[in-house]
Amino acid sequence: MDEIVKAAMAKWPNVPHCYGWLALDARGVWRMRDERAQALSLPGDPIRNATLLSFINRNYLCDVSGNWYFQNGPQKVYVDLLATPYIAQLLPDKSWRLHTGGTMSQVKQVWMLDDGNIICKTENYLCQIDDRDLSLLIEDCRENQQALSDTRLLEFMDMSDNKATACRIQISIQGQQLTLEKSSLEALMREENYCSRPRSTT
């Protein structure tokens, strides 16, 4: 967190929180949601100012209740999450960069959702893979040391989570082979006690 932010929090400790105005989409784009966007359930306008984006990324945090927010000076601006709290994108050198600019830490578990999106769990957070990079990951999937066919992939996507546990599909991430599991975004977020849509309780 920026020192100037800490100073502002100490000087103005009781500034009301902000809800519904900031969102993170499934490709790691920060979006500003004005009253019209909120009323019509629109995604909101992408934030493109480099200085503002850097400020948000440096001061992006999670509270004890699993609500993600941007500490904007003395004010907490809570974030609506369209996917997971972090989105990872594949770089040309095969490393994974988070939407905040950091490097994705070591992946411990990986799941495919019914819609084909892939979510990773690291030691510290859940992270969804940018859908534009999925094809590169899927190409390297193996089952019984054989390349995964499109038909088999679709079968796996249609399987229940329990049935999928019998499969041994291997996916390569960060140079390590991990077993691809099945789950839902809602279940994974719930297990981590993350809130996708923080709102005031008062």
C-alpha cells in the first residue's frame, strides 16, 4: 500500500465505503461503473489511464470478510468480481503475469469450469486464466500420455465434478504437470470465502 494512502487513512479514518462503482472483468480489465451501468447491469467503461491503473493495482487488497477493494486514499472502493480476484495472462517467455502486473505465484491446484475457463489456486489467491490463452494450455493437455482430443475435452466439460475425479487429465502450468479437476466458479469462491459482489450491510 502506498505511504500516501496510509497517511490519508490515518487523517480521515471514517470516510464511507464505496460499493458497485468498480469492477474487475474476466480479462483483468478494471471497469468504472457509473449509475447508469449499475442500473442496467452493464460491465462499465474500461479504465485506461496508466497512472490510475497503477495506483489501483498497488492498493488492491482483501478484507477479513473476503471482500476485495481498492484503497483510494481514505476510502475503500469495493470491487465487483466477474471472475476471480486475479486474472493471469501468458507472456511470450511462458511466464504468467497477473492483471496487477505481478507474477503468478506457484500453482497448487487447477480446475476447469463447465464453460471451459480454467482457474488456478496458488498459496495466496484464486486466479482465472485469461480466456485468450486457454487454447495454448489445452493443446498441452494429456490423458494417459496422449494428446487430449476435442471430443474428450467436451466430454470432460460436461462431466459432473464427482465423475471428473476419475479422469487423469494432466495440464502443464509453470513447467509442472497438474491434474485438471472440475468445479464451478461459485463453489471455488465460496471455499475461499471470497465475495463477488460486496455491498453494505447497514
